[in-house]
Amino acid sequence: MRINLFKRDNVLVWALLVLVLFFSFISPDFRRLDNLFEILRSCSLIALMILGVTWLVASGEIDVSFPNIAAFASIVTAYCIKIGIPWGATVVIAPISAIPLGLLSAFLINTFRFPALIATIAVASVATSLASMVNGGQPLYLAHSSDVVEYFVYGKIGGLVPVLFLLVLALFFFAKWIQDNTTVGQHLYALGENRKASLEAGINEKRIILSIFVLSALLAGISGVLLAASFSSGQPRIGGSFFIDGLTAVFLGSLMVKFGKPNVMGSLIGAIIIATLSNGITILGIPFYVGTITKGLLMAFCVGITMLNRKNKAPQLPT
Amino acid sequence: MSEVNKSLVAFLTFLAAILLMFTLQSEYFLTVSNFLQAFKHLSITAIAALGLCFVVAVGKADMSFHFFSCFAAMAMSYFISIGYGPVFSVLASLLLIASLGLLNGILVGRFGLPDMVTTIGTGTAVFGLAYLFSGGRYIYRNFIDSGIMQLNDGKLFGTIPIPVVVMVALYFLSWLLLHKSKYGRNFYAVGNKPLAARFSGIKVARYLAIAFVISALFASIANMVQVSAQGKGEIRAGVTLLMPAWAAVFVGISIFKKPTVYGTFIGAFMISIMQNGFTLLSVPFYYMDFVVALSLIGSIILANFDVITTWINKKRRG
């Protein structure tokens, strides 16, 4: 496979490069090597959460419940540690406890034809309120930490390269292989292109939707465990910034590789761009809400570009 | 019995059961003062849901109205803090928010961008803009002296709270617009089949834009009432409007099979009365979120009742 960096598909890589160079130029703190690797570490959690979301958006659904599910898993982690379950079991229990929430979304969408947005808003609210019930709405602090989990969150190979990022990178390459080389990957995009045609072609829509929702919840659950480890506590209301960061990354990602369609590699680059933006804004001392405004506009901008481009290809009736 | 009547009866039975339960559990529930209080609370949810009802009627989803309402409330508090009167502050921030809502409408209506994602984007951007007024801090200055708190505390003829008056007025006007005028039919036409609506000479983009402006405006009014009740400009006050408003609209749809003004009111009433009852029983707030989420899920399941029957039959056969 020959990689041509000058194709339009790779525009996002250039955007990332320009962004990094820009911040490096104005801030000496930003261009330090350990800060650049810290960006990669901080983007890993977001990237982990949006892998499933990427495929859901590609198949024409949407998931807004992933930050809330992660928050739920984080407090389940803290609770398991509190009642004396060892870490080894907790890292299995907490992600699995998130799966029923993904199943609920998929069930509502598949069986009752809920609009995905409404179903996942409802599930997000269920997740948050369940998480609040565990400890009366308060954060639950971890009774003790685990060296192994800490190593996954903060560990650095050679004192520089974050372990977490390497694992996420490996996961994304595996996901890319699934997406591009298996029938499931092809069916996924077929669903997004034309639901009716793919049903006629015999694609089992419900099973695909179900499995991606379960995957999405599972990954959100895993990031919940990592979140609990990095905050030393389970928090019922983390949500906030992960929501817009994650969705913006997915839609940024849809500008590259497969133009106009969300895809895993695009999402990864998108997540790195968002993390770079947040990091640069913090280091330069710019108020955080400038970041919020930028991300919101960026998201609307990406969607705009994609849609206008799609319109040029397929002529439509004039409005 | 027609389909609508059936679900209306089912719903009213459910509502009666809730009311009965709360009456038995708390002696304060069935008192006049509690009901006035409950109606004041209801007006906030109900007004926000009413705006959303227009967007759902044109077949779109709005994920930004709660963020817009935060901006409006902060703008209002800002105008008050620099010395303007309450009337000017409210109108000026409504004007600001209408222009931002129009931006939503143009992006979705004229350029045909996907509604959910675009509104999440614009909503987040506007929420970020709301921080510009105070950097996220509370705005206290002039708040109590300016008379803005009359928006919540004031009473018409000494008995009916102003929020309730505003709610009734907005519902009456919306009912006239959506159910008693040709414009209302056009809203539904756009929602049912945009292409057919366009060929019937309806200016689709214009109706979409108007719906988004109304949604932003009504949510902002709701949040202004909420903020004036709290006595300070707080940036996150409006964020909580999202869930109850969606739930109210969908409870309405589950009864009348389409988004209607009266259905939305009934939905808002059900959710609000449950929240009020649980507050009296001093149940923590997160249980209420849980109940609101479950009623949203339940109402949509009811709305697709035919789907359930096919599902059950399939189960039986299998």
C-alpha cells in the first residue's frame, strides 16, 4: 500500500501538523517533547470512547450516551473496590456492567424503532441517574489503587511513549482491519448508504446495530475504569467535555480517508486534533470557553463541508 | 374506540394512579398552595417543550435549545447588571437569541445540513459564547433591585403567578398557530413529507427556520423565568431543560400520534407533577431523572404500540 500524503483524504493530517506547528511556534512549553506525548496520552481516552460511536454514525445511527456510560462504569469501579472486590475482578465487572445500557439502546432502536438520538438521550439519563444512586450523587473515592491499572493509565515506555496510546493505536489498527477487510465492515457502510437497499440485500441490520451498541458501551465501560483510576474516584457526572470532544472528533474524522463517512482512522486523528487544541489553549492561558466555541463551530463546519460536497456529487432538487 | 382515545384513557388512568399515590403519601400534595407551586414549576418545562414541539412538528430534532437558553439567561443577567431595566433586558436578549436560532434554521433549512449534529455543534458554540458575559461566574449585580424577579414572583390580579400567565398565553397562541391556521397545517406538511410540501408551494426552508427560532425563543423564556426564580444569573441553569422537554413532547406524541400543543402540555404536566410529588416525598433529584427517562422510554413504547403487538405475536409464534 502506497500512502500519498498529498491526497484530499489526508487533509486532516496536514491540519494537525499546522496546528502543532502553530502552537509550537508561539509557546515553548507546548513544543517540549513530554508535552507532545502527553497530548497523545490525553487523546487516548476520547479515542477509546468514540470507536463504537464512529461505526454507529457510519451506519446512520448516533450515540450520545457514551460519556454517561463511562461515568457509570467509573462509579461502579469505585464501588467494587469499596466493597472489597479485588482490582483483577473489578476491571472485568465494571465494563461488563456497562453492556446492559448498550443493549437497552439497541433494544429500543431495533424493537421499537426509536430514533437513535432519543433512545440514547434516555439511556444517557438512565446511566447518569443509576450512577448517582450508587453514592447519593457524590463522587466515590477509590479505597486503594492498583499498580497495574495505574501503569496502563500513566505508564510510559522509555519514560516518553504512553502505554495507553500504544494500546489504543493497536486497537484502532485492528478496528481498521475489521472495517476495511471484513464483510461486517462493508455491511456497516452499506447500512449508512441506503438502509432499505441493504435490507433487501439481506444484511442483518438488527444484529449489526446491536453488536456496535454493545461494543460502544463496552469501550465506554473500559474508559470508565481508566477514568476512575486517573481521577482516583468514581464520578457520576463527568460527561460534559467528553461529549462534544468525542462527537467533534468523529465528524472531523469523517473529513479524511473515506470522505464524508466516519471511519476509525479519521476518528483517531480527530481525537488527536481535539486533544492538541485543548492542550494548546490551556498552555497559552486562553479561557477554556474559547475551546468550547471553537469545537462547536468546528463540528458544524465539518458537517457543512461533508454535506455540501455530497450535494455536488448527486444533483438534488433546488430548494 | 379509536387509537387516540385508547391511549388517552390509558394515559389518564396512569396519571390518576400517580396523583392518588402522591395524595396518599403526602398530605401537602393535594393543597392549593402546592398546586400553585407545581404550576409555576410546570410552566418552565411546559414552555421549553412547546418550542421543541414546533421543531418536532417539522420533522427535525433540536439538540441546542437548552444551550441557547443558557446564553439568553446570561445575556439578560448581563444587561441587568449594567443597569438596563427588566423589559429591555428580556427583549434584547430574546432578539439576540432569535438571531442565533435563525442561524440554526438557515443551516438546517436552507443548506440542508443534518439537524441533530448541526444543532449539537451550534448549541455548544453558543454555550461557549455564553461564558463571555461573566467568564462563567454568577451575575448578581442589580439582580434583586432591578425588578426582574417579578418575572417569577409577580402575580396577576394578586393570585395567578406570572410564569403561569406566560405559559397560558404562549400555549393559546401556539394552539391558534399550529391547530387553527393554515400555517399550522403547513408545519405538519413539512414534517410529514418535505418534498410533497415543496411541490404544494410551501416554502419549506422558511418553515424550518421559523420552527428553530420558536424553539430557541421559548426555551429562553423558560430559562429566564428559572433564572429570575434563582435570583442570580447562572450559566448552567438551562442545561437541565433538555430531558424533560424531549420527554414531554414524546409523551404527547404517544397519546395523539403526532406532536401537538395539547399533547405537549399533558406530557409536561405529567412529568412536572411527578417531579413535584417526588420532591414532597424528599426523594433525591437523581431518582427524578431516572423516572423522567423511564417515562420517555415508556411513552415511545406506547406510541409504537402496533410494533409491540407484532413483537409479542412473533414471540408467541417462535
